[in-house]
Amino acid sequence: MNDIDSGVQQAADKGLRICITSGGDEIRNRSYVNHAIYAGEHGFNHQLGIGLAQGITSQYYYKLEIVLATLPFFDWIVWLDDDVYVTDMRGRQIETLVAEAERHDQFLVIAEGPEEPDGTWTRVNTGVFVLRNDPRSYKLIERAKSVDLKELSERWDSERSGLWTNGDQDAIWDAIDSDEDLTRGTQIVAHSLLNSRPHYYRAGPEDAFAVHFCGPGDKAMKTAAFGRRFGLGQEIVAEDLLNRWSVRKRQSMPLVEILARRLRWRIRLGTKRVRRKVEWIRSTHRWK
């Protein structure tokens, strides 16, 4: 047995309480079916939360309220945005990452923000993270909640930290990066281990732990198109697991609808680009 397998076994022997957690200010996607099945397959708890609270100024901050409400009841939580779907249902990535974090006294495991098709990237992506019930976790969240995003945007170094996203991701990275205690306690891993993108998948769903349909666009169409590539419905769950977990309602978008919605989105993007170009010409009196 190698060190990683030994660590996973020790974590199991401890009986660590791990919870798969997601939510927002509303239920938008059927990703909760995917999350619940993954949790059940691995013996984890599953919580779907509505993070309504006073004083929230960004749609991205509902997750922080859900995390604060959930974390005290577990040893670790795994946060999944509602546009994230676990694809490697049988892999033991979470067990391994938790075991490694326990060995090294880390409180946070988070993935790098991989390069997107348009060339943008971020130092981390908060669509998925593994968080320990630890004083450093509460310190991180409180610092992220209290940061002035406008002030942070003015000192943001895009060369060092990547794309500014105007939300919790920027605040969390700033908190980690500016506090030595938080930096030491954080493990940044490859996107394939936690939080990947559709364009990185080649052989099958097991290419990465989870796929994230982040950013703007028709997420239902993107999810359906990705699932169709691998013979899956919009839950991104194999039929045998849907049957095992008694999932009666299943979604599968017809190919013609996928193509039509993709075309509408491309036309919309093209229209936006033309409008931006016209506005730029009017303001600068230049073509290039």
C-alpha cells in the first residue's frame, strides 16, 4: 500500500464526515441529481442549500452563506457550483485529496483556473473546492465577504492572478494570496482533479473529476451537448446509476434543439461583438 492509499484508508478509519454541498439563491439546474448520486455512491452526505441572507451584493456570494451554514456539521465539505457535474463517478479523487490535506494540515483544496477557449485563465476557480471545518476556513470566508470588490478590482494584477471575474473567486484568491497562514494551508491542484472544462475531455467522462460549464451562455444546451458526446443525458449520469438511485425524471435534449440553441447563441455573440465595435468606432473615430 502506497502513502496515498494509506492516507485514504486512515481517513476512512477516522470516519470523517464529508458533505457534497451546492446551491444558490434558486434551483436552476438538475445538477443536484448528479451531486446526490455521487455522494450516495461514496457514502458522503449531500446538502442542497438556498443561501438567502441580508446584505448580499453579488450573486456569487450566496454560496458563502451556504458554506457557513453547512460546514459546522461536517469535517469536510465539497462545494460544487450548480453548473458543475461530477463525471468520474467511481473515482476516489475526493477521498485522496482529503487524506493528503489531513496529512499536511491543510484546510483548503482548490483547482487552478484552466485556460479557456478564448485564452483567459484564473489563478484558482471557486466552482469546486474542498474545505475543512477549521478556524482558517472561517477566516477565509469572512475575509472574502468583507472585501470591497471595487477597491480590489482597482489593484487587481491580471498578469499574476488572471481574469477579473467580479465575485467571490477574486475575493477568495486575494485572501489566500495576502495571508501567509491561508497560503500555507491551501493546496492548488490541477483542474483535472477537481474542476475541468468540456474542451479538455477526450476519451470519456473519466478524463477529469468534474466538468464546469462556467461563464455566460446557454448552460442547458452546453450540458446536453456534452452529455450527448458520451451517451449521457443532462444529468451527466450513466443509466445504470440513474436506475440504481430510482431517478424517474430524466432529461435529454434532442439534437435538433441543441443545434438550434447553439446557433442562436452564436448569433447573439456576433451581434454583441458588432455593437461593441460600433461603440468603439464612435468613441475613438478609428476602425482599428
